[in-house]
Amino acid sequence: MAPALTKQPPPPHFVLVPLAAHGHFIPMVHLARLLAARGVRVSLAATPLDVARLRGFADQAAHAELPLELVELPFSPADAGLAPDCQSADKLTEDSQLLPFLSSLRALRAPFEAYVRALGPRPSCIISDWCSPWTAGVARSLGIPRLFFHGPPCFYSLCELNATVHGLQEQIAAAGDHQETHVVPGMPVCVKVTKGTVPGFYNAPGFETLRDEAMEAMFTADGAVVNTFLDIEAQFVACYEAALGKPVWTLGPFFLHNREDKAMALCGISSTAAVDQRAITAWLDEQAPGSVVYVSFGSVVRKLPKELFDVGHGLEDSGKPFLWVVKESEAATPEVQEWLDALKARTAGRGLVVRGWAPQLAILSHGAVGGFVTHCGWNSLLEAISHGVPVVTWPHFADQFLNERLVVDVLGVGVPIGVTVPVRMLDDESMPVARVDVVRAVSALMDGSEEAMERRRKATEYGERARMAMAKGGSSDENMTRLAENFMHTGVKKD
Ligand code: UDP
């Protein structure tokens, strides 16, 4: 008798909904690629601007025959009084636009729900950004499991959750003293914060509704996905999982699937997205191994000229080779352009200023780079750690102050520049760092002292472990297998 034919179940279908901001969006794009490489069908839903930015990425995925599609969600920022192209956080021109922008994203719910309803079989799972709580109602009404993707490390997310549950934000808000330190309850290590550095993405006045919606969506989700790996924060992952009472899937570093930075070159901010990567590599090839300090403040921070000049002078005074990324929006005036040209002339051969969007993964993976002055966005820190590069920590806002604590106090791979008070995202007038601070911190990072060597040794070890976590049989790889299998059937339990 012929054996009975066994019917293969269809692959799971994940719908990913990133937040329209590079620091949130880029890891989700990597995650989409990772899932698709497992044979999971992936739909990535985004605003028209982000979909346009991802065309090249989607073409690459199609070329590699990956089951990955883009879904364009119609979106009109003009309804919130914003410019028509204001469809991603990098398009904001003033801080005051952040609240209307984030609030306006709720309008994506209707087209998103229409898209999901029109699908044949329901998707197996929605993974949406922590800051996109409007997805919760869609998932609930259609009975689809939902995981939230929170951008920061578990260390930060656990601080944030514990602070919220114990009312720390309210206690600190009531206290007058800005410098007074408060211990975050329920942490496995002692973590102290001040009024300015208390965790919470939406602590500013006016953001209360957004915060409540995000918290509610977090508590009603079926689990969390985090771009981290167990070797750097196992204790915080375990505590976060226990505190949330739901699975926390550590699947990172996501970007390690993409060693050549091809896809992210396509995620540029502007028309100069294609800063000539070959010219940067050629310049790095000329430098001694581990000698170059890379300097970048992420995708959104915009510094005023006087602060840029202090950074530049500090790098010049440090005497170290440097590769410094200055945004187009920062270098827009003749004053700054002339100043940068003069710096270039003074530091010829030793300094390179990249104007626009830099190929950060390619830079960090180059053997000439030996240190990174960073604003402590989690993507940047994880990218540094995973490439064995120690850091100077210069946090600006949001999760960055606690991310600094993780890399300095827990992991031992960072030198603080000494900032204790947050600044605004765009054009903050205060000058928390002077050129001498840049010189001091860069020297401490690169001077070859015993401490510097120890930081470098640890970073190298974490880099190796990051690769092991993502390699076949590593902790993140195994979690990815379990996640995909889990949604092959129903339910969201990890084991
Ligand atoms: N990035 C880049 N080139 C740039 C600036 C940023 O590739 O010129 C990438 C960087 O590699 C990281 C992301 O943008 O993946 C920034 O995220 P992060 O969490 O570090 O900071 P944010 O931009 O959210 O403040």
C-alpha cells in the first residue's frame, strides 16, 4: 500500500509594523530579513516614505527569493498640520513637532486593519513597535497574537517597567532636586537615576496619553522581541520576562545577518544616502589597525554649530585619527561648511568628516576603527559591542542614559564623557560637553593604558559571543527557531 501523503503546514506569516524613525525602523528591517531567511512569510507595513526607502532592500530580498513583501499604509501628516513628507522622525524640523507626529501615526490603524482583514488566512503573528500601540486594537479585534518590539536593551526595559510599576516617575516628579539620585526598584544590580534620567520614553508633559497607550499595549501583548543576546544581559532578560509575565525573545544582534551593510545603505536619510562607501573604506585602509575614533550621534540628534565646533576641536586636539559623521542638516550653512573645510585642511590625512548618512556597520566592522564616540542609541551600542569596539558614552535623551550605565557599569566597555542632564533632540542651546571633555574621554579610550586594554579585551570577547549567539545553535538562533516553530501552530509559549 502506498504511504499516506503528509501535508506540510503552510509557513507562518508575520506582519511587522515598525515605528517611522530610523532607530526603531532599521532593526525591524533586519528582523524582517532574518525571519524571511527562516522561510517565514514576512510583510513589513510602513508609511509611503519608508516603503520608498526600502525598495532596494525589497528588491534584494526578492532576488534572494525570500518571502518578504512591503505593505504601504497610506498616511497624511498634513492632517496633523505637518509637512506632507513628514512621514519619518528624521523629517521633523522642530522638537515641538514630535508630539503631533507620534500622535498622527494613530491614523495608520484604519489602513492597517483594512490590509489585515483583506488577507486570506489571518497572519500568525503581528510584531509591532512598543511605540505603535494602535496595533493592539487590530490584533485584539481579529484574534491575532501580537508581540511588541522594544528598541532598547532589556536592562533599560526592565528599569522602565519597574519604575512604572512602582510609581518612580511620579515620586521623582514630585521631588524638587534635579541632581538627587533615586534607586530603581527591583533591579538585580543597583541602578540610580535622577529627575532627568528616570526611564520612560514619554515622560515629557503632553505625552501622557501616548505613554498610557504604550503601557497598556505592552501589558496586553503576548510577548516581547528584543534586539540583544543573552551573553550581555541574561540576568536582565530573566528579570524582565518574570516582571512582564510573558516570553521575551532575544533574537539579536539582528544586523549580524548583514555583514556588508548593503541593505542599510538604502535606508538613508536624504539624497546623499549613498555617501561613497568605497572612499571611506579606502581612507580607513590607510590607517593603522585599531587607531581610528569613529564619531556619530545617530539618526535624529541635530547639534548647533557651536557644539559641532567643540566636537571638532576636541577631536583635533586629541591627536588621534578620526572619522566624524556630520548630518546634512547640521552642515547646511556656509559657516559650518567653511569651518569643516578648514578642519579638513588642518587634519589632512588624520581626519575624515563624512557629511550625510554614513555606512555605520561597514565602518564599525573595519579593522582600523578602535573606538566609537556615541550618543548611546541602543543600535549604535550593540553595533559597537558586536564589532568589538569600545565606546565613549555621550547620552542625549530617552533610554540613552541607562544604556550608558549598561555599557559602562555592567559590561565595562565604555568611558563616560560626563553628561548627566538630557538635552533636546534638535538644536539644544546648552553645551553639556566642552572640547576638553572630548579630548579627555577620547584619550582614555585610545591611550593603550591597562584600563583601555581591558575595555578592548571585553569588547572583543562580546563581539565573538555576539557572532556565536547568531550562529547555528547559538542562543539567538535557537530562539528564532523556537519563535518560528511556535507560530507554525498556535499559542505563544516559548517551550
Ligand atoms: N546610522 C547609520 N548611519 C548614520 C547614522 C545612523 O547607519 O549616519 C544607523 C546606525 O547604524 C543605527 C541607527 O542608524 O543602526 C541609529 O540608531 P540608534 O539606536 O543608535 O540611535 P537613534 O538614531 O535612534 O538615536
